[in-house]
Amino acid sequence: MKPIRQNVKFDKKLLDKNAVKVVSTIHKAGYEVYLVGGCVRDLLLGLNPKDFDVATNAKPEQVHKLFKRSRLIGRRFRLVHVMFSQRNFIEVATFRSGKVQTAKSGVIVRDNCYGSIEDDVIRRDFSINALYYDVFKHQVIDYVGGLNDISSKEIHMIGDPVLRFEQDPVRMIRAIRFQSKLGAKLSNEIHVSILNQAHLLSHVSPARLYEECVKLFHNEYAFKVFEHLEKYGLLKCLFKQTQKNDFIKKALLNTSTRIKQNKPVTPAFLFAVFLWQAQNEQFSMIKKQQKSFYLAMSQASEEVIIAQIQQVSLPKWLTARIKDIWMMQSKLEKNHPKKVKELLDNPRFRMAYDFLLLRSKSTNPELIEVAKFWTKVQN
């Protein structure tokens, strides 16, 4: 397999200094090493990469020995994280051979057979993510037509999409994310395969899907992602209790705007938005038997969240914040003068207020005056 080598000298300011340090250290130790995947794709598109991944022919244990502050992680897929701070690390993967251990369902359970760069490229998912960058020669190395696909804004699977989605159904939502992010077109084979295999996403562990959901919606194109997921039948595999409405649209567009403005966002807010309609419906049913407003709200919240975590696992801190946002809505709506200071001092006030504001601008226009009041008292 002969690769295309394209000379490209990226601006040093766009290259992560820590990633370059990691590559240099591995290179000096005599190993083959490259920047790989999404970071190369984004650099070619003039985007600022969020993550820089490294691929090498050095085994994980060999990489681990080169860096004092590093750790071996993963069983299914063994990697090294080279640590620069608690949250800042560079992920280093050894070239895989493509020989994988699968369960009866076809899902990959272990992928730790090592090989060459030629082997490694074949086991990657999409051609646009299978580009390698040689930091020293300033060359992009392309074995599978990724450069052409980036240029034409098309997403092609490496290998047979039916088999690749069977091996790892999460690749379907990754395809949707890249389609939305890059404004690209899915190949016809990918398009048909997702329509036919969307149900396989239900077999992925809820714990794994939490991080994937955060990636899906914490970006500048969140509503596009939502619409594509709905179109392909993938949304119900992640949020079976969620149906599109104007509140969700406003919230996703608002999230994208905040990210563009470098303002903080939290998954608690988005999950609270996605599940609010289901919470309301559940509350209406329970309230018929339960006289206490607080107990009915509490029970409805619990039941909706339990149903959700069967699909996508949510950390306890996050479910606590979702409940706080929901429980504060009625308090904000009542607008009781004696409670104003107490509510303003509540650490969850800002999220609950933003939630109320978006409701007033979408599905609950009757709350416009209440929202105006809470906007005014903050100033």
C-alpha cells in the first residue's frame, strides 16, 4: 500500500506544545511516531483542534517507560496517557494490526494486536480520520484517500460500513457528529447502513454513551446533530423519552452560542432540557394520586432519570443538578417576594433562571413577565 505524502507546514501556534514534546521524546528513543486523526483533519481545515493524539510503533509499556508522568489505561484498547496536569494529557496509541477479538454479536471486545502504520490505517473508522502527520518532515501521510475526502467534504468508511458499525455501533454517532461539524455528506453506503443498523446503538453500555453524548451536544453545531440523530433513528436509542420541540431547539442553539463566546456550559443543563417534557408528563400522572406537590415532583424526577440512565449513564452529581433545576422552576414561577433573596443566593439559581428564560421564549410564553422580573432583580 503506497501512501500519498503531502508537504504541509502547519503554523507552530496551532500545534499543541505538549503533543510536540511527546512526539519528540518518542522519536529520540528511536521509534516511528506521528500526530494522527482528528487533529490532522482539523489542522488541514483551518480549525483549532481540541485534542492531539499520537500514534507510534512503540508498545504501550515502552511509551510508559519514556515518561515519568504517564499511565497505562484500558483493557479493550490499551493506551498511554502522558500527563501534563490533572486534566491535560496527550493520548498515545500503538499501531494496531486490525486483528480484533469480537463477541458473538460482532462487537469488538479486545483490540491489542500490534502492527505497522499500514495495518493501523485500515482499522481506523473514516478516511478523514486516518491521516498521519510527520512533525519532522512536515508531511501529511494518506493511505486511504482522506485528503480527497476532506477537500470534497465527504465522509467514507474504511472497510464495509455494515461490519464496522456491527463491531462498534458508536461509529454511527461519530459519523453524525463529523457530518454536522464539517458540513459534510455521508457516503451512500454509510447513509444506508445507519438507517438499517441504528438499533445496534441500544447494545452499547450506558456508561460509554455518556461521554459520547457530551461530545455530540457541547459544540457549535448541536442542533444540527440533534436533527440528524432524529432523522436516522439514533435519537431514540439515546433519549427515548425526548421529542423535538421549540424549547430543545432554543436550548441547543443557546449552547452553541455560549461555546462560540467561550462561556461555560454544563451537561446537566442539556439533560434537564431533554427530559423536561417527560418529567412534566410523569408529574401530571403522579399528581392525580399524590397530593403533595413536592413529593410528586420528586417522584416524577426520579422515575424519568432512572429510565434515562438505562440508556445513557449519568453521574450522581449531574442527576442532582438536573433535579435542582426542575424543582426550582415552580419557585421561580411563583415569584414570592420573601423568597427572592433566598433564590438568588442558591448556587443553582443561574442554571434554573436560564432554563426558565428559555421556556418563556419557546414553549411557555406565559412566563415572559416572570422571566423579566428575575432578569431585573439580578441587575
